[in-house]
Amino acid sequence: MTKFKIIFDKEACIGAFYCISADPKNWINAPYDNRKVDLRHGVFNPDTKKFEKIVEESEFQQEAEATCPVLAIRIVEISEEEAMEWQEWAMSEEVQRVNKELHENLAQKSREQQ
């Protein structure tokens, strides 16, 4: 089955929310910032500063990329081997640690703003 990588530049996101309408299975209102969206179950890549997720063709709507007015979403086809390598990378201790810290920091900022 064909695999795709969804790549999301949250910094570029302006919160138009078109992606949520196009693909609610993969996009949600950001719980820590109601002016932006989040890639559901996305993994933050500290090298690129973008969120990523691997999906199969039946698990996403390409329109999410097409409707983003600031091109914050890219969806690229990848090989099965690339998908397996990505999964290993995403489960690595370093990536898990970075993502845990990121979510803890965002939750703290959210509490401070309330």
C-alpha cells in the first residue's frame, strides 16, 4: 500500500482551519493555541522544526494540502522503506524526549495564559 508523509509547518500556520474542514481525521484545533491547528498524532522533527506523520493513501484527504492558504502543509509520497525508517526514528528515545518536553512546555504556557 502506498505511504505518504504529511509535513506540517505550525509556525507558518495562520489558523484558517480549511484543513480541518477538508480532513478532520488528521487535523484538529490546537489545544494549546486556539488560533492554529495541530496535526493529530504528529511527531515534531527537531531538525526541520516541523510536525510529521506517516499515513496510507486511504487515511488522509489531499485537499488539506491544497486548501492551506500559506502552504504550511505538504504531503509527499514515500517508499515503504522510508516509512519504516521514519517509524523507527519517531520511536527513538531522543525524539520521544523532545516531543514530551514540547507538549509539557505548551501545556505550561496554556496554564499561564488562563
